[in-house]
Amino acid sequence: MSNLYWLTDAQMERLKPFFPQSHGKPRVDDRRVLSGIIFINRNGLRWRDAPKEYGPAKTFYNRWKRWSDYGVFARIMVGLAAEHAAHKTIMIDATHLKAHRTASSPCVKKGGSNVSPS
């Protein structure tokens, strides 16, 4: 797959101060796992649909879950935003809504009448 996302060396250096310390067994390659997490979130995929180049989906799902619970990603966002604390607004929108094509039909309701109340 040619459109895989990989973090650069410079990006990894900026993120390393926010990573928790490894205790005991060394972690799997941070670049590969974080690139997989970003790829999944950017493309709105299920964890199991991740390309094999990122490794087992369970590995980066577990890292995402554990680091989310520890607040690592929140610290990354706050830390990176604080580096450029000039007067500008930073907004992140991860909204993804999916509706069936019949969901927008204003007149027909299942089990109801087509007459609106007066």
C-alpha cells in the first residue's frame, strides 16, 4: 500500500518527551505503532482493518487504549499546542457521522402517519 502514513524522525523527536517510561519489557517500535494509530484514526478504519505493515492490530489498539487511559495523548496535544501559544485558535475535529440514506426523509416515519400535528 503506497499511501501509508509514517512519522518522520523530527516528529518522533518532538513526541518522545511525552512518552511514558518503559518498565520491564521494551516496547514495540513506537514509530510503527503510532503511525498505525494515526493511520487508523485518519482514515476511520476498524483496528483489524489496519495494513499489515504496521504490525498486529491488537498491538496498536492496546497501546492506544493504555496511553489514552494514562492521558498520554492529551499531554501530547497540550504540550504541542503550548509550544506555539501565540494568539491563535487551534481546533481539532474528529467527528464522523454515518447515516442511512433514508434517514433524511422528513415525511415518512416508521409506524406513524404522514400528517403533521396542527
